[in-house]
Amino acid sequence: MSAVMNTYNRYNITLVKGDYFYLFDDNGKKYVDFATGIAVTNLGHSNKEIAEIICRQAATLMHTSNLYKNPIQEEVAQIISDLSFGGKVFFCNSGAEANEAALKLARIYGNKKYNGKRYKIITMVNSFHGRTFATLSATGQEKVKKGFEPTLDFIKHIPFNDIEAFKNAIEPETVAVVLEVIQGEGGVIPVRKDYLDSIRRICLEKDLLLIFDEVQTGIGRTGEVFGYQLYDVKPDIFTLAKALGNGFPIGAMVARSEIAEYLSPGTHASTFGGNYLGCAIAKYVLKTVSDRSFLDSVKEKGNYIRSKLKDIFGDMGEIRGEGMMIGVRLVDSIPLSDFIDKAHKNGVLTVPAGDNTVRIYPALNISYDVLNEGLELLNKTIGEFK
């Protein structure tokens, strides 16, 4: 019997080695990886440059705590600031922690600026923001809250892409709205541009904080460094994690400077957040994915994948997404778990999502040869349902 707590429904696959776009199990079977650890290893497994950075930095200095100045942390914060809207950065270790930090910043903003009269937060149905107590309360899926009731009662969930629902949800006590520009766990559902424009305008009119959860959409996955840049709508706060460390745990919460000032020494902290090793990796990742030619290649590959998937699935699946954040909403007659199991047997890894959707998340630097190999395996898989 395993000593690991039983908190995951794991597939019967034991992976032991990665080589950029492939994973290998303990029986030597090779898989094309269209999962990337749920949009984490954007630059591939066992990336040689990243492995060298890890070895070099680990041999120099890994961690000192945030009691001391950290020049690599300063450098990475500046890169993120320059690539976004010039804000300030708080470093942590995961997406849940980044979102927790954003919720705390919204709370202290409402408390200090409005004498505690603004504290309520609006989030979206089918959203996913993490599994800490605050972030599971913010998540718009009942399944993650089961057994943990009562959850925080100052968070209200509304239908995604419904501007009237947003207007009706605003109360005098509302301080912020949190959303994903593409709902990943919810089924790879993009936000509508007109909806986002309207939310931004209303937030400015009413001094509500607009918070984007970019944990899954960030770091080049959509063909822009940050997903919100597809829509030309800037948030007040956004969060990052997952691909920021290409598999090494690191997260970040980014806020406009005038809002970030509400967090002062003693109001929030992280022992490991922004350590030397994590930041050394993040620096390389950010410099790689922010190159315009790299981002253009992500868009080109994304268009190619979606075109091929339309041919492969036909009327058996609806293709969704932006860049290389792609979902296939399977027809109801095809159980998602059955499709993924058959895909595993055929040698391609994918990720389940809500709304009977399979996520297709290849590494952003994947070659067309391996991409076509994986697409052919998906073609084989869907063929077994015809």
C-alpha cells in the first residue's frame, strides 16, 4: 500500500523519462506528450538549456529566503514588468498561491481605500483558481468544494461571457472580479472580446479591480506572452505559474504599481517564493517565449493543429482555443475518459477538461514531425469510435 495520500485519480501509467516532446514509461513505451504536465513544460521535457541552468545555479546558490536582496529575482520581476504593463511582482510557488495573493491584495485594497466597506469578489461559473480555501471558494465548480462547505460567502459566481449577469452581480461592497481569458479546466472556452471590453470599462467606472488568472494561459501558450494581450485589455492584477518554471515550482502575482503599494512588509510573504533557482529558470523561459518569432511560430502551429483537428474529428468534436491552448469538445456519445484511455494505449497523452473536452497542449517548441506523429495517433484514436 502506498504511503502517498489518495488525493488523485491517477492513470495506470508510470512515467520515468522525458525527452523534449516524448515521455517514456517504466515498460519502455513511448508517448507523444500533448499534455505537457497541464500546460507546464512549454519548452519540453529535459530541456538541455534548462537542465544546464539548474545545475549551474544549484551549484552556486539555490535559496536564502526573502530576508535578503536577490538580484535574479529583481531581474525576473523587471522582465515580467516590461513584458506586461509596468507593474510590481510578488513571487510564490504555484498558481493557487499566486491567486491567493491576488485575493489578499484585493481585500487589503478594499479595506484600506474604502474603510473595509468593499470586500466582495465576483468570479465565473466553470472557472478554476486553485485548491487553497480561498481559491477553491473562488472556483466556479461545485465538485472542488464538496466536503469543504461552508466556503467563503463573499465570493459570487456568475455565468461566463454574460455582461448582464456581471452588471447585476455588482454590489456596493464589490471590490474585484476574477476571470480566466480562456477557461482551461472549464473546457477551453475563450472570453468574448466585447464582454472583456465591457468589463474593463465598468471596472474603471466603478473602481473595481480586474484580475486575470493567467496561470494556464500565460507564458506564450496562446501565441502572446500573456493571454490578455490577445484582447488588448489590460488587467489591474494578473497571476502566473505553471510554465513560468517549465516544471520547477514558481508563481507570480503582478499588479499595477499604485495597487501593489497596498501590500507592505509584513502583509504577505513566501519562504521559497522567487528563490535563486526558480528565478534562474524563469529568466530563461521568459526570454525564450517573449521572442516575437517564437510567438509567431506558436500561432502558426496553433492554426495548423486546429486545421488538422477539424479534419480528424469532423462532426465528432468542436475545436476551441487560441494558439496552442486547444480543446476538442467531444460529442456526448463519446465518453471523455474512454477517449483518453484509448489515446494512452495508442501512445499520445492529453488532458481532460470540463464539458466533455479533451485538451491538446503540446510543447510550444515541438517540431512538426512530432506534431504530425501525435496528430496521427489522435486520428487513430477517434477512428476507434466511428
